[in-house]
Amino acid sequence: MSESDDRNKKLIERAEENRLVRKIVLIALSVLIVLIIGGAGFTYLYINHSLKPVDAESHKKVLVTIPSGTSNEGIGDILEKKGVIRNAKIFHYYCKYKNENGFMAGVYQLSPSMTIDEIINKIESGKTYAKVELKLTIPEGYWIKDIAKRIAANTNLSETDILAKMADRNYIKTHYMKDYPFLNEVILDKNIKYPLEGYLFPATYQFTKKNPDLDTIIKAMLDKTSTVVNKYQDDIKKSQL
């Protein structure tokens, strides 16, 4: 084989390699574009689905309490827990996108059939379901004994009875622990006087009854704690503390 033929053969082989490389690159780019379009499409469908009513045919009415000072993210957690929206995070980002931040504390009657915009308008309107009969403010730094005294001073509940229930481990376990995952078995340690110490969030709470029962008050406080703690759950698990 002459030098010229050898050179031509190498040029042909190089050309074939270049064609193969271009073909592989084209296929890879095509796959990448499909994945990007598919991912964007899935994201759009997911967000669109999350913004729709939970159940457009529902006639169910749900009372939702929004405590004073609750953030948009916290409100989303409450609404998702009550079953009137599909996704708290989507609600939060949707509110940021629309610059919705004029939510009013209170007790609202909502439904799984409502759209997110209807829910937002309702909570922004301040038109509560029922007149607020009791505003209970728990300041920061209050211990269980202080909270019991504050509740007793504003309701017909006895401070002694409140503290007795707060020290009753079986009562705490059956009434609260199953509904609030952040309350684990550690709080039942015999060396802890009141298992819920540190878990009742300081805030102003509104009730439609002048004398709500203790469970209603405690659950409102635990709900508030839940909305604050939930966004840190992943970090808490990673810390292993």
C-alpha cells in the first residue's frame, strides 16, 4: 500500500470516528433535552395539581384556627394538616409569587372544595367563622406552671386540675403523642415533671368559646409548635440529637 493510500485510509477512518462522535453527541443531547422537557412538564403538572382543590365535590366544612403571628409557611402547614390544601410548600411559594402576606389571625370555616385563591382571600379578609370569645396570650419564657396559672385566670379551668393533667403521663400519651410525632417517648421520663414542658408554643391564641376545654387549648399550642418545628425536621434527623 502506497503512502498516499495509507493517508487516505486514515482520513476515512478519522472521518468515520468524527461521524460516530457527532452521532453519540446528538443522541446524548436529544436524551438530555427530552429529560429537561419531561422534567419541566412533570414539575408543571405537579404544581398545577397541587394548586387544585383537594376535593372539588366536597361539602365538608372544616374549622381552621390561624394563631396570631403565624408565617405563610406555618399557615400552609396548618391548612395541609386540616386537609383543605394539597401541599404546604406549594402554598408557601404560591403566596410568595403572588406577594400574599396580609393574612389575619382567627378561626375560619374552609372546605376541601375551595381553590387556593379562595382560601387566601378568605384568610386575608379577616371574616372569621365565629366571634372570638377568648384571646389567650402565652408570653415567651413561661413554664408549664405559669401557663396553667394563665389559663386558669382566663377560663373556668382549675390550675390544680390543669397541672394534674400536665403531669399525667398516660393522659399525655393517649391524648397528644399519637397526633404530634415530635413528642416521643423521651418526654415520659420519670425525671421530667411535666412531659410537655418546652413544647407549648408562646403566642396569642383565639377561641370561639369563652371557656374552651383544656384539650382544645393544649392542641392549639401544639399545632403552633408543629408548624414551627416541621420545617426543621430534616435538620433535626440529620443531627441525630
